[in-house]
Amino acid sequence: MSTNTDVSLSSYDEDQGSKFIRKAKEAPFVPIGMAGFAAIVAYGLYKLKNRGNTKMSIHLIHMCVAAQGFVVGAMTLGMVSEDFGYQEGS
């Protein structure tokens, strides 16, 4: 039984922080989508107390749609910017 020893170990030497930074440079709209999603969820939890007459299920549906919409929008912008040749530093 033979094993493949040609695998590069450089990816194993990388810690989580530097891996995230490298991935963020490759696709800058991913962290923007993640941050927007977290911000909308935080805002929804904050407004949960003061939702007035709105049922909780309706409030949660609105927050879910808003968070998903932000992520889809960030992904769409990422795809469009990639198609138009967005490159860091140019």
C-alpha cells in the first residue's frame, strides 16, 4: 500500500487568522456578507423587545429575509465585480 507524499504541507502551517485573511483577499465580498448577516441578526435581536403588535413569527421571518437578502446581494456583487475584472491593487 503506497501513500502519496507529494501533498504540500503549506496549507497545514497556516493558522485560522491568516487563512481567513487570505480568503478575504481572494473574495472580498464574503466577509462583507458575513458582517452584514451578523449585523442584521444583532439588530433583529435588539428590536425583538420593541416589536409592538407584530407577532414573533412575522418578526423572525422579516429578519431572516433581510439577512438572506444581504448575503445574496453581497454574493451577487462579488460575482459581478469578478466578471468586470476586479483585481486588488488595480
